[in-house]
Amino acid sequence: MKTPSVLMTDPQYFAIRGGANPHTRNPNNSLKSVNTADAQSQWDRYVDQLEDHGINVYVIDSGPKLTGMVFAANAGFFNDRKSNSRVFYPSNFTATHRRPESQVFSSFMSRFGFECGSLDEALLFEGEADAFPIDAAHEQYVFTHGFRSDLEVQDWVRGFQANVETFGLQDPRFYHGDCLICSLGDGVLGWEPGLQKGGKEKLENITDVIWMNDSDAAAFIGNSFYVNTGSERFLFSPDAIRVSLKDEIQERGITVVPVNISEFFSKGGGGPKCMVFNLDTLPETSDEQVTRFRQSRRSKTWRK
């Protein structure tokens, strides 16, 4: 099995600009302020943890106006994660200030040799945060809507994936599907109150579910990031995970890796999964610039 890879965005310009979800605002409705030093330190540590567990991390730069790009899970959607000829479709963001990210992500993906397509610009769709596989074989997908992606996008997703189950979201704190449904390879973590009526039964009908309680959901455990390296299985989870839930997950042969990215969650409403775009396994690339991004991050000489 090839080494799994993820794409992350340097947090240099991370800031709260639009305040699109409840996590980003103070009680008086003002925007929260990011502690840049804490954010950088937490991000560096998370990258180290990913690489220490056998995952390649590719880093893309944002810019002063791309303050939300650090949540790279919103980059877009692959029509087929397993194919070397997969097509990347950038997101059609809800927030106006995030829309320029689409071209940046597309340009980066093209360096891997991927074709880049586009979705009808009239449809809102925030990529693999709302449409993602939940099983190891990538044969079962979920699509979620209600806050950031239009229901009509489900038909477009079904054009690529035969098995897609649609779920409506109803709690603005959990504005993407990957905030409350988390793949475990052979099952999922889920939080029933965040799903519209009938969601519990539909999810149980397609996979095995560990239902989280309200405190789990509030700690964004549903936004953990699952990876199978071929020899081991890992779940990168917020470090507030309950011991009993951690034990239940580890009984499945999954090692839980606690991650502290509190600055990103408490200020931006994003957890470990929000911060990575899952590239899965990549075809070989001869693009020296792409290779340099990963190797320079690994040697820690890339940041001046």
C-alpha cells in the first residue's frame, strides 16, 4: 500500500473574517481574535503527529485575504479517491471571502497531474466536508446538506458514486457532515441530534455506528480524522475525547492519537478533520515543486 497523504494549509494568515458559524463569535456577536503564535505551534505539532504516524503532509500557502483556507477539508471533491486519473472539483463556497481559495487549490492539484473540473456555480457545495466515503473500500458515501451545501448537489455526487446516502443537518454548530459523522473504516462515529428526522435509522442501515453523547459532539470528536496506513489504523481526535469512548474505538484495532488544536476549534469551529484534505494515496509525481513542499516541511527549513 502506498503511503497515505494529506494536504494542509499554512496557518500564517488564519483569522476570523466572516464569522459564518457560531464558534467564531463572542457572546456579544463580535468576531473572535486568533492567537497566531498558539495557532502556529498547535498546527506544527499536528503536522508532526501526522508524519510521525506515517502520513505524508503536503503544505500549501494561503494569503492575507484567505484567512479560512487553513481548514483545507473544504478544498473540494475527488470524483474517485482510488483512481490515479481522478478529477478534482473545487468547492463553491458559501462565504464570499473564501471563494478565491478554489483557484488556489485547483492550481495545486494540477501539479499532481490531476484534471480539475467545476460544478455549476449556481450550486453551493463545500466539497469533502459534506460528501465523503465512510468505509475502507470507498463504496459507501454520505452527502450532507442544510448549511453549506445545496440538496441538489446530491444528484451530481451520485453521478460519480453509486452508493450515496443523504442526510440533512439541523444544528448550526455542526455545519458540515464531517463535524458529526466520522469514518472508522468499518463503521462511523455519529451524533444523532445533529441529523434531521430519520437520520439515525438511515445511518444505522448503511454502517455500524458508535453514537456519541452531547459532550462528545460539543468537543468535536465527530471531526476526528481516520487513516489506515496499511500496517496500522489511526484516529486523530481532539484531546478532549472521553477515556471510555477512546477505549471503545481502540477495541476495534484503531489507535487514538489525541490532538490539541484548540485555537482552531475555539475560534474557527474546526477540528482535526477540518484541517486536512485527504489525498489518500497519490500517483507518482515528478513535479519538483510539489515534492519540495513536503520535504521542506519535514526538514523544518521551509518557514523563514
